[in-house]
Amino acid sequence: MTKLTADIQANKDLFVTDTQETRIVWGLCNEEGDWLSVESSEFEESEVMPFWSTEADAKVQCEEEWAEFTPTEVPLDVFLEDWMITLSEDEVLVGLNWNSSLEGTETEATNVAKLYL
């Protein structure tokens, strides 16, 4: 059962709380090793890579056009120390705990790292 709601700020806060506890972040990856990234709904000509704080919430998204993807874990330290640097350099935004309607935070990777300070 998901804890995600229509409250985007609460979902973002839950992302930080959950991942600090489990030390795991969930993204969507396909069999070829390609991670899901999509066009931003908030920022023109921007790409966003979504992540979730639980495998169950990530798995909810694996249907229709994203059916080829499966939830894949990333250790929190790798997420913060490696992924946020790479995504920032590539100017890819980060989506946090998008709900089943694909509503959620889209922010710069440097802002995500600051949530853990």
C-alpha cells in the first residue's frame, strides 16, 4: 500500500525520511540497463529522471509505456555521491516520489543532495 498522496511536498519529505531509514533509492531500469528518464512537465526542453523511496511505489509505474521497466535499487550513498553529480553535470532534473498520477517534485540534482544535509 502506497503512502504517496496528492500532496507533492509531503511525498518529497517522505522520500527523504524513507531513504534515510532504508539507505536505498528506487529507479526504473529496463533489461538493456537503460534508466527511465522523461520530458519534464514543468520545465521546457528539460529531462527528468524519477526515483521513489520504496520498491512498491516504483513498481506502480511499471505499466503501459513503462511496462518494460522494473524497479531497481540504488544505494543512497551512491545516489547522492555519484548520481546527483552526474545528473547535475548532464542537466537532468530529478523526480521524487511521483504518485500514481505522475505528480511530484521535479528539481535540480544539487537541490536533492541538499535535502540530506
